Amino acid sequence: MMDKVAVVGDVLMDLIIFMDKLHITSGSYSVNDYYFLPGGSSANYATALARLGIITFFIGKIGGDEFGRRLVDEFKKDGVNLDYAVIDAESKSSLALILIDKRMKRASLTYWKTYSSLKLEELDLSFLDQVKMLSISGYSFISNPMRSVTIQLIKLAKKSGKKIFLDPCPCLPRHGLNLLKKTLKYIDIITPNRNELVMLTNTKNLRASLIQLQRAGPKLVVAKLGSKGCIVNDEGKIMVVPPFDVKVVETGGAGDAFCAGLTMGLLRGLSSFEAATVANAMGALATTKVGSRTALPSLKELRDFLEARKNILGIENILAKLG
Ligand code: ADP
């Protein structure tokens, strides 16, 4: 059971389109470039964990179409375990159309019907006996039946002593958000970005929101701050963790990679500050190529990245603990 993680959530294909300006009304537009790549916040996170050598089960619904076959192939290539995933021959896979303009502004249009149609009776729950941690994406709260499946899984996992990791999402409908707030008492680790912190606590004051969120349940709150790195509230102890300096190409998936770094660090026995440093390294690396998974490193590549920065205080200790 040692290091195994079950990831429950979203999986889809991303069609990423680069264009000059995001202003779109009726008419035709020329675009500068496009990429068709696997995505989905939970699926990216599962992939990042598997590449880092953590045994990872993906629990979610994939369509039986051509896109679904690509999603399955990519998971298999990266070593994500699909023994408990649901492949629905009748459904088309979920899809996101992501528009990015020259100023890096993003808009996404998502067909999430397939992944969010997951029902409890479609799952073999024995994966819960095998894992140490259950990781949930806020996207699982977007709509039912996935929303209620997620809540039931959280309760079952909690009962059997699993750690629960939650990465919220920025676009929840009111009902989903209210349910997510009620679920916070079951969560051990939460990783909101700035917007999600405000959404969850109704305060724009960073420190106050970190304290409030920690009191609502999660012992460990790690807030993602984009190019500023992250800030940790570990049972009331607040620490700022500085970012790594990289040449940013495209930021999609940085948050997912960050969460995988944090998870791996905590599973390997790093302190919360050290695990958040690994998370910052993973997030920074993810921004160096187009696509959410393109720049996700293997453990060796992550080690090489840290090795090249071992003059930074604490990195040598982290490298020693990562083995
Ligand atoms: P989300 O995608 O969830 O909004 P962020 O954009 O905050 O998440 O990115 C997650 C993490 O990735 C950050 O906390 C940071 O560690 C890393 N990161 C993101 N953008 C940059 C950047 N420009 N330079 C260095 N690190 C970055």
C-alpha cells in the first residue's frame, strides 16, 4: 500500500488554439497554431505522479471513441494503472477547446458530460483497499452523478483511514461549491490558487483566507501563487515558498504538476516546506512547453533540475530524502 494513490476525476482531450486576440463573435478567424493533446486536471496529475514513479490508479470515465483510445494509450505509455477506470463504449470522450491569445489570456469551452456521468455502481471499489491516498479534483464537483460519487468515495476513504487530497477548481456552480465547502472537514491536504481561496473563504486577504481554510478541515493548506511560488499553512504555521526561475512558454497544467510534486514529496516523508519546494519545481517545469503533460518530468529529470539548483538552501536535503 506504501505509496499508492487513487486519483478520481476528469479526463479529456485538449484542443489548444493559439491566436492573436481572444475577441470572438460570428465570422472566420485565422489562428497561429494548434495542438491536440491529452488533458483533464486529474488525468494530468495522475500522469505526473506515475512519471515520478508513484503507483497511480486513475478512477474516471473515458469514452469508447477515437479520442478515448488516445487517452487510454497515453495513460498506458506513462504507466498510469487503468484497472479500475471505466471505458464507456456508448459515450464520446470529454473535450476542451482552449483558446490562448498573444497576452497568454485563456478561454476554455468544455464538454464534460462524459467524465461527470460516472456512477458509483460502475466502479469496483476494491481500489480503496490498495491505496494510501485518495486524490480528488474540484472538477468532480461540477455536476451529478460524479459529484455524489466523489462525496461517497471521500467518506468511504476517510472511514478506512486514507489521506484525502483535494485540488479545487475555479469554475464551480453554486450547488457544487456549497457541497465542496461541506466536504472540507474530510480533507487532509488542499491546494487552492488565489481565485479558489477567495471562492472558498469569501476573503481577499491571503493570510486570513489561509487561516480560515485550515480551520475548516484540511491540516495542510498549500496555496498556488503562479509566478510567485506558493504559501503553506501547516497546522497554523505559515511559510512562503519561493518559485523557481524558468523560461515560461505556456502555463496550462502547472497546477496539476505542482500537486503531483507536493503529493510525491509528502509520500516520501518530506516536510511540508520541502514538499512545497518540490511542488514549485514541478509547476515551474510544466510551464516550459506547450501542453499540460508535455514537460512533466521523470523522477530523474526532476532530480537533475533540483541538482542544478542545489546551492539553494534546503535542496540538498530534499535530494537526499528523495533517494
Ligand atoms: P493553477 O494552474 O492551479 O492556477 P498556478 O498558475 O498558480 O496554478 O501554478 C501552479 C504552480 O506552478 C505555482 O504555484 C508555481 O509553483 C508554478 N508556476 C506557475 N507559473 C510559474 C512561473 N511563471 N514561474 C515559476 N513557477 C510557476
